[in-house]
Amino acid sequence: MIFSGTFTALVTPFKNGKVDEESYRNHIEWQISEGVNGLVPCGTTGESATLSHDEHEQVIKICIEQAKKRVPVLAGAGSNNTKEAVSLVRFAKEVGADGVLLITPYYNKPTQEGLFQHYKYIASEVSIPIIAYNVPGRTGVNLLPSTLGRMFREIPEICGVKEATGNLQQVADIIEECGDKLCVLSGDDFTVLPTLAVGGHGVISVVSNIAPKLMSSLCVAYKNGDLKTAQKIHYQLNALNRVLFVETNPIPVKTGLHLMGRMTDEFRLPLVSLQPESLTKLKNVMQKSGLI
């Protein structure tokens, strides 16, 4: 499967209010050199909600250019406006994305039938591999396994799901519903190993922004049948996984990259800098992990 293993949900660096292209390209290059299997620009971690349409397209295009087909690029192109999503997906395809990550429509809380029709319409307008992104904690709606199964059977472009409910029963239900041909990716770093254990295929990861080699090594070890090493890495990452969600993602992970000297810790409102108590926690964990 092209979308298996470790895919990094890339942060978007800013400098003086604009996308910091140099830092972004350097970050992408480092990710590839550290062994990640793919890249995801313009997801939640990439602060897509505060990017203008021009910036959204810029960030996707830069990522594809920098990756140079060395790893697949899964472009974040979702919206709660179906026609707007079509426009973003069309652009991603035109500039060479290998697939798109489409979040379930947020805020307007569609029914399960509405979810199905949303994805069906997008696929009918632009044919490209689609990974559905299910994160009820942000969207207010849960893409149920039965609906995903119907999508997988009836919409050829649906090839996977980023499952970010943190619910392993739902992950298992999806695999039971769809079989092993649907690419099931963990959307929560703390569930990567359990997701792999029940038949998942990898992760779209936040923590791999700062520890790409570790997360990639976890997935490789599991794939190679080395459960002991996979478990060891799982526990190495455990404290990082916790601290990177001490405040709203991507505030902690971008701050961590700033502590590593890789980019500024500039955010756009309504996101603000990490609070002092949380910053102390982050520094302590990163120091113990040997990252700073």
C-alpha cells in the first residue's frame, strides 16, 4: 500500500506573518532523510484553518516540489463546504499529489448519509486516491464503520481512513467491515502500536515532526515482526505523545521544533504560544528524550 507506514502531518512554519518557505523545505528534507514513508501538508497540524486559499495551495505545492517523488504526498484538501473541497482536491491533483486527506465536514454536523454524499460528490468531480479523516473531537461528527464500509465499496477513490477517535474498538470494527484492502492509519500517536496490532497499516503522525526516525522505526519493526523492538519504541515515545497534546495541537509540536532550532514558534490567532507551565513540561520531556 502506498499510504502505509509513517506519514508526518507536517507543521507549517511562519515567519513575520508569512509561510516560511526555507524552514518548510528544510523540515521536509529532514523528514525524508530520517526515513518517514510519506508527507501530509495542510492537515490540522499544518494550521490549515488559518491558511488563506493561496497559502494552502502554496504549502501543498512546495511540499510536492521538495519531495521530488521520493515519498508520496497526501495533501490535506478537506472542507465543510463540499464544493470548496472539490476545488482544493482539483488543485492537489493538478500539482502532482499522490492522494488527498479529506476531513469529515466540521461544524455543520452532517448525517451519515450526508457524509457519504460529500465524499461521493468529491470523487465524482476529481478522481484521486482519498483518505478520509475521522476526528470527532474536532469536527463534532463520527464517520461510522458502516458508513466507511459503504464508501469503500461504492466509491473507488476511497482507499483509506485516518482514524483519530482513539477508539480501538472502532478501528477493529472498520477492519472487520472493510477487510485488509482499506488502508487504516492511526490518527493518534499513542494508538499506533495497538492499531498495527489489530490490522492497521501505519500512522499520520504529529510526533514524527520532532522524532521522525523513532516513529518510522516503530512501524518498520512491527512490519518486520520484531514486536519487542516496536514495544520498546512505543514506550520511548509515550511521554512525548502525552506532552505534545498538553495544549492544542500543533502548539506543543511547533514549539518543540523551535526548541530544536528548526523554525520559529510563530502561530496565528486564535492559536497562541505555549503557556509557561506547559513549556516547562515540554522542555523536560524533550531533554529526557535527547531531542534538545
